[in-house]
Amino acid sequence: MNKINTHKSDLIDELKEQSIYKIKLKALLEKIYIDSPPLAYIHSFGCQQNISDAEKIKGFLAEIGYGFTDIQDDSDLIIYNTCAVRENAEARVYGNIGELKHLKAAKENLVIGICGCMAQQQSVADKIKSTYPQVDMVFGTFVFHKLPEMLYNVLAERIRVFDLKEDNHEILEGLSTVREDKIKAYVPVMYGCNNFCTYCIVPYVRGRERSRKPDEIIKEVTQLVKDGYKEITLLGQNVNSYSYGFSGLLRSVNEISGNFRIRFVSSHPKDATKELIDTIIECEKICKHLHLPFQAGSNRILNQMNRKYTIEDYYDIIDYARGKKSDFSFSSDIIVGFPGETFEEFLQTVEVIKKVKFDNLYTFVYSKRSGTKAENLPDNIPQAEKGKWLRELILIQREVVTENFKRFLNKTVTVLVEGEGKTDSTYLTGKNDENIIVEFKGHHSLIGEFVNVKITKIKNWALFGEIINN
Ligand code: 5AD
Ligand code: SF4
């Protein structure tokens, strides 16, 4: 069981306080913005969890009376919801913050906030405090519910707010959410991570694991399906350690009536059980695809990463799934150039790719994160060399995918239509069960529907085909 640091009464008090701030802030905004409501621009970097958090932030803002815009220059409130997983994500945020200086100078009441994983780090908050005076609010991943107070302090008191309070409090349920998408919905099932992989900053910025109660999740998914959502993705840093049992949760979600499909991310191989594979195979709404990051092919490196499985354990899961369903689809995350990784060890990663034949890979060059254990490991491979390894790996994966996707030729796949084709607007685009992009000619009225597509061509990591019997 995971440990929850519960301060229920503190939380109730905090929420009461926030509702008072909400009233004060609303009145203040009505005075400042007489003709039309203020507009907020929220930009999320990084993973699906961040997109989901941004939907909650928008929920708070909508309750206060904000409208939303996609045009940064038109907005009265800019929030960057940041990612800290790799250094280049952080560099991009600093670049964007720098560019806001002129906008801030030109607009008297513009409020700029930086939140999320990057903002949760004290060193980042300190840097923003001293170097970027245009930023009014810096807040981490635990205090979204305090937005009314933070905004009030910035707008009424004209003070800068820095709130990195780390509070593994009970999960706030029943928050309003403004969702980006009308077809696909993210539903967090747990927050935080207890694993402390030695390269990873996540446990430091998102705290310990906390699971939502199954009935809250079922209630939310049931409503989403009633609202017409066709794809539900259950979210967590490691959904397999969901403390009320993940397979059971999947089975309950599968029982919700309606025409929708279920995905989930992310899974940790050390917790991915045969029971999980059986559940995926037995539940008709769950996509027969598992995102199972193996990170590296060498057991020495896996040990250094503190991943707690061997590559043989990993193959066991793959073999079990493919033994039950030969075309069971896998995707993975890979880190190239972990400190001390040799070229021979990198080749072991390549071997896994060739053996498992993933339908999709998310590949990264190792990025040193301050405060993690790997930070202090000796690292003598030059960055340029690691870049070369990564490019080599991507080339090999391209060959694997081209070969792999041949299994779909002349077969009919079910596609959830997401929108217009990227290059040709007479085409529609969507994903099949295996999460592979499928493009085909079709009418716009099909957006948001499941259709059957017969695959005729493979091109550039995608499938092309023709709609049948729709
Ligand atoms: N450097 C490079 N990649 C990283 N990831 C996490 N931390 C780092 C890091 N320091 C990758 C892992 C993880 C994915 C979400 O990001 O592959 O699975
Ligand atoms: Fe990071 Fe490992 Fe936790 Fe994933 S399981 S969030 S890689 S520490």
C-alpha cells in the first residue's frame, strides 16, 4: 500500500479559504475588465499528465470567470505548465519566458505564471525570481487549487508569488475540468512516483504515489462516455502500482457501457504482470497495445538505472503476451547514452528493438538532471557521439516499423477518426488499436467516429487505406 500523508481538515480549511479568494478575485476582475472577461493562454510542455493538469487549471480559471485564447498576445494571463524531464525542455521554457518581457511591459495587468514540474524545483524558482522579473507567479505541482489566492495577490496586492509547497495531501476530487478534446480524454488514476530511477527527476517534482479511489474514476469515465468521449486514457507515472489493483480497475472501466476504447500509460516492466496481459486480452474495450518502457538493453545499465528488472524479465512479459496473441503491439521509451554506457551496451538496446519489433519508440539521449543519483556518475561519452547512437537507433527502428507494419496490408483495422489529414484535407486521420496513425479519404462528418479501414499502403511511420462498409 502506498503511504498517504493525509491532512483532510487542513485541505478543507484551505479550500474554504480559496472560495473566499475566488469571490474577491471575481469582483476585482469585473472592475478591471469591464467590457469583456479576461482571457487566459495556457501552454503545456511535456507529457499527458501535464495536459491533464492544464485542464484542471482551466477548470479553476473558468470558475473565476476567465475565457481562453490560443493567441498569447491577446491574453491577460499567460501560464506555462512546464516539464523537467530533460534539459532541452527547460531551455525552451526559459527562451519563451525571455520573449515575454516586451509583452509584460506593454500590458499593465498582464499576469505571467510558470507552473508544473520545472517550477517545482527550488533552483528554477530562484533563477526566475532573480533573472525574470516579468514572471508574477511560480507554483509547483501540488498547489493548483490555490490559484484564486495567487492571482488575487498578484493583481490586488501587486506582489510576486512563489509557492513550491510540497503537499502529498489527499487527492482533490470533483474539480471542474475544461477539456481540450471532444473525442479523447485523459483520466489520471494516480499521481507521483516511488521508483526513483536514477536518471529521473519525476519523483522529486511530483512526490510520492497517491491513487484515486476506483469509484471516483468509474464515475468520471461513465460521465465522459455519456458526454460522447470515444477514447479514455488512464494516466499515471506507473499505473501498475495503482494501490487498489490496476487490473481490477481496468475490468471495471471495461464494464462501463458505451462505444469507447481504453488505453493507459505508463507501465513499469517490474510491475507489469501476466494478470495485466490477460486483462488486456480479455477486455474487449482495451486496446491490444502496451506501452512498456524498457529504457536500455544491458542488464548492467538497467541495474545502474535502478529499474529492478532484467532484460530477460522484460522478454518474459513480451513472450507471454505474444504467446496469447501473436500480433500484440508494444511501444517503448529508450534512453541512449546513460552515464558509463558503452557502445557494446548500446548495441544490446538495438538488439532488443530488433527482437521485440515495437510499433513505436520514444527515444531520448540521456539528460543530466540535478538532484538525481545519476547526476554524479562518471560520463565519458561525448554528447555528439550519443547523438550519433540515437540517429543510428532511429534508422534501425524505421526498418523495423516498415517491416512490422506489413502485417496490416490488406487487413481491416478499426480507426477512431480524430480530424483532417495533416497534408491533404480530403483525407482523414486517426489511430488504430495499436496507436498507429491511419489516413484515408473520407467525409468530415466521420470525425469522432469509429470506422473500418482496409490498409493499402505503408508510408513514413503511418498506414494508408480505404474506408469500408461505413
Ligand atoms: N534523460 C533522458 N530521458 C529521460 N527520461 C526520463 N528521464 C530522463 C532523462 N534524465 C525518459 C524515460 C522516460 C520518459 C518519460 O522520459 O525514457 O520513460
Ligand atoms: Fe521516472 Fe522511473 Fe518514476 Fe518513470 S518509473 S516517472 S522513469 S522514476
